[in-house]
Amino acid sequence: MNLKKSQGFSLIELMIAMALASFLLIGLVQIFGASRQAYQTSVGISRIQEGGRFAFEFLLRDMRMAGHLGWANDVARMFPATYPAPNAAVRVAQLDNLLAADDNPADQYNSAAELSASAFPFRFDMAVQGFESNNTAPGQTVALAGRVAGAATDWTPNLDPTLFANISPKPLRGSDVLVMRFLGQDGVPVTFDKDNNRFTYQQATDENFVVASRYYGIANYGAAALFQAPAAVSGTQITVVAGSGGNNQRVFQDASEKLRGTVMLYPANIYAYYVGLGASGVPSLFRASFVGSAWSSEELVEGVELIQLTYGRDTGTANLPDGSVDTYQTADALVAGLTTEADRAARWRSVGAVRLGVLMRSPERAGTPDRQETVAAVGRLHVGRTIIDLPEGDGILRRPYESTVALRNRLYGN
């Protein structure tokens, strides 16, 4: 019986097969890698666009409310203290801020000096107040690599010590800080009894509108008054006396005479926007709110690397506002050379628009090419006119977004 020879592959055939298989495997790996990179980039872009939309939603909404004090804005309420430059003798007849101490009880009115001497959160004579991160002005360069939380002196003007001590996390260097104070848009009608320092809800369904120790304002066409709710509230009638809530310095004065009868009651919002490290370790947009006796921070949007702000001033004509923005300045330049709080407050009341620049980033590596420091013009972005020097080789996708918002409560004599 004949046995057939056993057949198999030669060494050369095996080597050729292995080579072909290797090429196919390399191709598959490259396809997988390219698909993964495209997916990471797509996700990164989506996260950036989503974060940018939410960041602008929060910031622009509150900016547009800046200056709102009920039926008129802060410029109208304080017009005698705004143009010409204010001084201690100027009487503010349309604003009664119970959170500001009275240095002259006999006159029964706030003065520009009294309002300027009130505690930082209660400076409702400045609806908008900015703080410029040092060395981030237009034309200067901000390096993102190695950014850390700053000290209060890393901003000009320096951050308020209590604000800086309360907020957590602390603001990152290289990003501006914006503080806003205004009455919210949603109010309820109440009846104000000045003789007894109290107001009564007109509708029983509004009974829980006021929250203990929160800040509120009542307003009509003639005036506005700001106060803190008592530490305990109940029923349809609320009495506000000196010391109630902890921060009311006095009772309602003659500036509140115009508020007798039916007025609107609004929440008073005191906000500070800044960029700090979020819970995931990625820079995020935070909003700190002053409630009761301290600031409390909340993380709003992940992936906000920094914000840059410049402020448009209505310099006016013949000491009167003319409703148009004439020049844009950073926060430090806007108040440069002014020596009194009353003068600085008047300057901030001349702001009618804000240019906002936001740098957004992907939370993780997004498949972007690694930056090479030696290649000219690579790895730099502009936010406003500030130059952003990106970290080398981190693979993070970044995009700047910008907008200019008119402070509608400030312009055109509103």
C-alpha cells in the first residue's frame, strides 16, 4: 500500500501569510485609532458647544438684569449722585437701602457717602463691579500651563476679603471676576405700611414668597427700598425692623414715603461670577451668592477655562448720560485715578455694555494634535484681545467664544 506524502506550508509561505496578516492588523488598528480620535474630537466639540451655550446663558441673563431696581434702574434712582460726580452732600431721594448705615439720621435719606460705606455685598450703588486679573489686559499673554488659585491681591481692584475668604474653590489666576447686584424680574404685589415698617401680601398664594434672612426690594415708579427679611417669617404680614435678619441697619426712612400703598416685592440678587477648579479637577464657571451672612459658591458649567471682560462706558455729554457707549476699558483702567468710593461707584454706574470673552475646553483629551512650542503661531488663541498661551502636548480641545451685551437697564435713559 502506497502512502501519500503529507503536505503542508513551506517556511516562505508562512512568512508571506504572517506579513499579510500583520499588514491587515496594522490597518485595523489604524482604522480603530482614527475612529476613536474622530469620536473623541466630536465629543469634545459637543461638550465645548454645550458648555459655551450654558455659560453664556447664565452670564448674559444676569448681565441684562444689571441695574434693575424695580420700576426704574439704579442710574435713575441715584441720578443726583451720578451726574455730576457724587460727594457726601448729595442726597439720594429715590433709594432707601436699609443695609447701609445712616451717618445723618436727621436728613432721613441716603447719601452717596452712606451707600459707599456699606458692606461690600450691599453696594447696590454699583449694580456691576468688575475685578481685572493682573497681567491679562488686551495685548498681554495668559499662560494656561500651571495655573493655580490666586490671592485676593491678584486682581485689580483687590477682591473683597470676605468674598475671597468665603468662596470655595478659590478663583484661578488669569480669569476676571464679575459681581452683580440687582432685583430679580419676578415679583409679587404687596401693600406697604411705612408707619409700621411692614408689608402685607395682597394674594394669599404668595405667602411663602419671602424666605427668612434673604434679601429683597420693594419698588414702584417713585422709589425703591432694599432690606433683609427677618430671621423668622410666617403669615401674610412681615415686619422689617433695625437688626432684623442680622444686617438691617435701620428702619425705612423718608426716601420710602413714595412707596406707601401697593408696591412690587422682588428678590434682591447678589452674585459673583468667577472661574475655579470644579469637582472633576477641570476649570469651571462658578457663581457665588450672598445669602444670610456669607457667600456660597455653586458650580455652574464645567470646562470654562477663563473669562475676560471689558466694560463699555457712557461718558455722557455735559455731565449727562447720552445713551451711547463711547469707550471700552478693563476694570482696573475704568477706576484708575479715582480716590473715593463714591467716585468709583459713579464710574461703574456709567457702564452700559460689557464685552465678554470665554475660553471653553473639552473635559478630557479630544484627539487634537499635540502642540509644539517651537512652531511659530501654533498653540495660541485670543480671547478678546488677550493672548492665550496653551499648554504643550495636553491634547485638550479649546475654543474661544465672545459676545457684547448691552445693559438694557442702563442705556437710552431707561
